[in-house]
Amino acid sequence: MTPHEILLVGDGSHLFRTIGWVLEYKGFRVRAAASPEAAIEALVKKNFDLVIVRVSIGEKDGLEVVKRARKLNPQSKVMVVSGNHELTFPLEAYEIEVDDYLMMPLSPLELWRRVNVVLKREAETARSAEGRRREINARVWNRFMLMFHDLRGGLVSTDASLKLLSRGAYGPVEADMAAKLKEMSARVKNLTRVTEEFMSRAAAGSAGMGSDREALDLQKDIVCPVLQEFSGEIRDQQITIDNRLGGTPGGAVPIKGSKSGLQSVFRNLLANGIKYGGQGCTIAIDLDTQGDHWRLRVHNSGRPIPEEQRSRLFAKQSRRVRQDSRDGMGLGLSLSRDMVQNHGGDLWYEAKSDGSNFVISLPQH
């Protein structure tokens, strides 16, 4: 069972270091944030099971973190902790919906008990929600299978029409047009393959597209095939691809995972980079390591996403992030992060002065 992840927001004092140590000793994964800014940055990048925030009389920063935690991820549990020997909380702390209040000092045993109670309520709620999800899945699964069956039929028909056009069945075809038709046919074939793969796995009972794990090379099996898929679009939009993975020591970038699933993740990030970078942009693909994880960065030189919209990037209900006529940057990112997290990694956004980074973190294999 994956340990619960806790964000501990305090002032870096001995008291909070002790709280963090107690929770880690009991098997929780704890991330400490010594300032409100660091806490909010962590909350934007990741959903935590529990957020513990120090709230003191006369200080507003802790209350702001609690409000942001509730707004960014309503499913997270929130506990507030008083300053040491403070016998009450600010009045506003009682007006915000939180899951428990802790008065310090508190014994390690009582701290552990209270945290367990809050997280147990979360588990019970999750079990109830799981039952409802299964009921919904039972009703809609056949509809999805029918939809993909129809989609495959349409793709096969489209590919056949493209072949007839390229062969001159409806009139002479110039060389440039023939090349474009061939490129479109290759893309349709790839979509057909992905659709058939989904249907076969669904029929076998593993529709999650992430249960099949094999040894892969991140560059050879994931990045390069997807770049090849987009070669025509990259050429037409005069986009520069700065692929720096070729300089990786040893050449290979070993991972373990679902080839089709991880290709879908990279395909989504590359498509977004092309769309939001725009004509003539540069897309840089870089790699480094953090502990035992690879970190793959996909950077485009377009405008950074506005700060007020970044917290909604990975939200499932977000269908559009920028206020323009181009759809996207919503559900696909949410599903992509789910896929990467299912592989033991994570996916997040980093704003840069010269564009945007999306970062995929995956365990080394």
C-alpha cells in the first residue's frame, strides 16, 4: 500500500522538525515547507493526502495556505496546528473548513492517533466513492467499447480513401499533395493501431493502458517515435526541435512501463508545445536525474501560462486554460499525470522567462 503523503507547513522550528520526524517514523511520506510561498508552490505541483499548517494569532500567512490548499485540491485533508503553548486559534481559523485542530505541545502518540483518524475518514469516503464508480463503470463501459469500435471503423475508411486519392482514383495528384496524403495516411494508421490496442486490452480486462510493463529506452521507445509522428507538422510550422537526449551518458535511458501509455503522455506534451509555442517556436527536450528518477523536460518558447491559470492545468474539470479559440491543455494533462503517477513518477509545470517547461519524472530502471 502506498504511504500517505503529507505536506507540513511551518516555520522550520524544532517543534515542526519533531512533528515531521514522528510522522516519517510512523511510515508517512512527509514534505516540509518552511514558508507560505514554498507551501503554495508544492500544492500547485502535487496533491497531498493531508496538509498540516501552523496557524498563530496575529499571523495571516498560515490561514492563506489553508485557503489555497482547500481551493487547489478540495479532496486533501487539512489540519491546523497552534503555535507552541498558544491556547486558541485566530477566529478566522474556525470559519474555514478543516478536518482537525491540534493544540501544541502534543505527545507523539496523540499526534499519530489524530492524523490516523483524519486519514481513516478519507479512506472510508474513498471506499464509498469506489462503489459508486464501479456502478457507473458497469453502465458506461459497453458504450465506450461501441464508441471505439465505431472510431476504428471510421479510421479504416479514412485510410482507404486517402490511398485512393494518392493513387489518382479521383484525378491526377501532384508530388507535394501525394507526399501530404502519405503523411496523413501514416497518422491515421497510427491512430487505428492505438485504438485497436486499447480495445484488445479492454477485452482482456486491463483497460487502464498502464498495467503492461516492459523494459524500455525513454529516448528510443518513447521520444523518437512520437517525434517522427509529428515530423510533418514540425516541418510545416517551421518548428525547431532541440533534442538533447542524444548526449545522455551511455546513450540509453532505461525505464520500465507501458510503451503506448508513455507515448501518449509525451505525444500530449509535444502537441501542446507545438500548439502553444506557435509558428517558428523552439521545442527543447532535455534530461537530467533527481535521486533515482529521470526528469524529462519538454520546453516550448511560447508565452508562459498565466500564473492564475496554472493551478487548473491538471484539474479534470478544466477543459480550457487560455482565453483564446484553441481548445486543449485540460483533460489530456490530467490523464497524462495519472498515467505517469501510475508508473511511480509525476508530471508538473514550470514557468520560465522564455517559455514553459513540462517535466516528467520517472523511476530509473
